[in-house]
Amino acid sequence: MGVSVSAATAILLVAALVSFGVVYSAQDSAQTSYIEDQSLMADRLNSALMTDLEINTAISVHDGPDFQYSNITMTNTGSTTIDMDSLRLMINGVFIPYSYDFLGIDGYQMWLPGEVIVLTIDMEFDIDETYRIWAFTPNGVTDLLVYGGS
């Protein structure tokens, strides 16, 4: 056993140290990403648990026999603020564009807890037909109102 054995041992030792460093840094990076993703998922779940809304009424407004517009009133019954640009309205499986007004408050875009909002749409509700009105928040919380039908 001479110089060649000592050199081979030194090379193997250096290779083992370099391999350990590569494996350790990759594992540390993966663990950090996993912990951050778990935290984000917990935040999203907490937000969804604290979000709730209720569709109160849906009515069509007429001027004599002529249809004008329909209103859908909703209440933010959760404890989170909902961005109105992200709220979606679906009636019978079709997304419907709407305009909105807050009762008693002008000029807001954020729907605060406890506030009532009125959505105005250009679709007439016929009492003889059934309408499934869904509201979707950005974090996936929904409410359904079945309107009309016999």
C-alpha cells in the first residue's frame, strides 16, 4: 500500500463530500419549497373557510308590460372582503355579465362583510321557468338560488 492507495482514498473522500453537498442542498431546497407551499395552501383554506355569501332575492323589473332589467340581491355573510372584479355570476350554466351597486354606499369595488349588493342583469326571469343562479367567489366559495318553476 503506497501512494496509489492513499491517492485513491483521498479522491473517494473528496467525491463523497461533494456528493453529500449536492444531495444536501437539493434536499434542503425541496424541503423549503414544500414548507412554503404548505403555508400557502393553509392560507387559501383559511380564506375559503372564512368566506361566505348568500343570494337573497332575484326579481325582474317591468315598466308596464315592458321588461326593464333584473336584480339579484346578495349579502356577504362571511368575514372576508370579496373583490367584485373576481365575483362570477352563472345562471343555468351560462356566465352572465352584470353591473353592481352597494346598498347605501357608492363607489366601492370591495364587498365588505355584512354588506348587501344588488347585481343588475339584462335577463328576464319568467316565473314559470326554473333558474339556477350561482355566485362564485375567487377562492371557490359558491351559493345557489333556485328561482321560479312550478
